[in-house]
Amino acid sequence: MKRALIIGGGFAGCVAAHFFAMRGDWVVDLFEKNHFLGAGVRTFFKGGHPFTFGPRHFLTQNSDTFDYLNKFCPLRSCSEHQFLSYVERDRAFYNFPMHVDDLIKMPDSDLIFSELENAELSRKQIRFDPAGNIVGLGQSELPNNLEEFWLGSVGSTLYSKFVDNYNKKMWQVESNTSIDSFGWSPKGVTLKTGPRESWDDAITGYPFAANGYNDFFNLATEQATVFLSALDWELDLETKRARIDSNSPWVEYDVIINTISLDDFLPPVYGPLKYIGRDLELIIMPAREVLPKDIFFLYYPGEEKYTRIVEYKKLTKQLLDSPTTLLSIEYPSDRGKHYPVPIRSEIEKAEKYKALLPESVFSIGRAGAYDYGVDMDDCIEQVMEIFDCL
């Protein structure tokens, strides 16, 4: 029997443990710092209503990843979901992403259409690949930063309404010229056309179960030895040995899969990697529902400190007849490593850390790959790629 170690029991770590279990010839240890599995995808409850730390619907363009998760965690479609953005200067809600149908409704529509006519990038066939990278531009045509990209795509008025303040507070930067990497996706488009609820060829789903993905985490790790509240583990990558604490014996592993931040997994020789955290405020409201039909999220790109409000009942389809509903308000913060920042210098630093990984040591997931664009479906794909090589 071969032995594997997984660092981190979030979604990526649990999927990795499950693939080892399905192979059947591996002994697996999993170290998780929290007292629960699932990390930000774990379902908790407030006032009887289920919620996760940020909305966690499953979205993919890969039927293999959907079929895998759906087999072990049955999913229902949530393709009807829609989002809105509140623009303070217009005192109006508009579709998110920006939609061409809304432009004529705006008080400054003539100016907006004029700017779109003159926006250099708007005349090109720009799209985003599944990783969020720009497709349709030559290397010499690529914008230098986020501000340049959006000004060239939609003009200054739409940029100031929907993009400027939102990204400044999202990434906690003074100027969007600091954001100089495009390994992220604004929902795949700059200015959307067609049905508001359409997500092109994407497959969407959310668990039927009231406790969301939690049963899957238990199923995925039932063949592994799981160490919760593991804060003092030690690792010797040269020999691929680890121990849960200084009083435990060293154990040698054939494969190590890391899912936590590279500067926590490895000695921080290149310095800390930058992240943006999240604070979540939960509010029980005295109404069956608050948001309009099929509106799941509200985005706030203005001067307010929060970025998003979510009504979880719309997403989970649980307690639909309850006389109360749960809202969450999200604030960017410096607490937690939730979002790797899309800045080239930080991405290059992460690549230097990855170059230190010896053979048969892999680093996956949003934190382990240091890639904001990595979502649940990408975690499954990453695990599949590893197992194609084992």
C-alpha cells in the first residue's frame, strides 16, 4: 500500500482524499487546521437557514466534473439565478454583469453609447477562456492593467459606475492600475447580451441536501485518517516525511498534495503572498423573502464598504415557506486568505514557491495554486490531472 498526505481539508483536499479512496490502494492522512471539513464550502446554519461563507453554487463547463460531483452529491439546477448591481448615481439597479438592455434605461445613455463607439477594445471580438484569460487580442494589444482594459472596453462612464470603486474595495487598492493580471473573469463577458439568466454553455448546480456539500465531505474522507484542529504539523519535503506534532513519529509518504497557501506550506523564503479576506455579517429578516424572484445576489460598486448581499434561501431552496429569511453582507478585509490578488508580482512570487516543490508533491486549489480563478470545478479537474499521472 502506498501512502499519501493531504494538507488542508477544504473542497480540493476532500476531493483528493476521495480519489485516493476510489483507487483503493492508498493509505491517506489529511491534516486540517479547522475543527471541521469543507473550509469556505461548509454549510452552517443561522435561524434554521443554511449558509456557506460566500455563495457556493457549482458552476462548470466540464461535464466530467459535474457528473463526478453529482454522483456523490446530488445537484439540482440553479440556472435561473440572476444578479443585480446598485448604481447610486442613477438610483437604480441594473443587471450584473453589465447588460446591453440596460444601457438605454440609463439617464446618460447617449454619452455611454458614444463612449462605446469610441472604445477601442469594444470593437474587437474579446472573450474569456475558462481560466478567465483574455482571448481575441494579440500579445502587443493586451492592456497593461484592469483600468486600461475596462476603459478600452466600455468607456469611462460605465467603468466609473460598475467597475472602478468595486474593484478598489474588492482588492483594497488605491488605483485599479495596480491590478495588472487578467487570470480572472468578470463572469466571462464585459457587456452581456441575450437572456439575463443564460451562462452560455455552463452547467450550474446546488446540492439538494439541506446541509449542502457537508455529506460529501464525510463520504470523501471516510477512508482517510483525518486530523482536525491540526496546527502543529511538521513537514520535511526533502524526504517527503511529516508528523502531526513534535511528539509524534515521522511518517514517510509517496505523494503529498497541498491545498493551503504556498507560503504556509513551504518555508516563507520569498516572503508572504498577498490575499484579500472577507468578513460576513448575517441578518435574519422578518419576511419570507426579500429579493425579487430569481435574484440571488446584489452587487454594490459604489462608495459603501460592502461588496455583495446574498439571500441564501434563493440559492439553497431550503425553508422556502419560513416566515424569515437569511441575508449575508460581505465586506473585504485583511482577515483570512480567501482571494489571491491578481497582481503579476504576487503571481510570479507564487511561481517561485511552486518551483521548490519536489517530484510527487502537488499544490492545488485556489490557495495552493494561488489563482483567484480556481473554483470548485477547477479543483476537481486539478485532482483528475494528478491522478492521470499517478
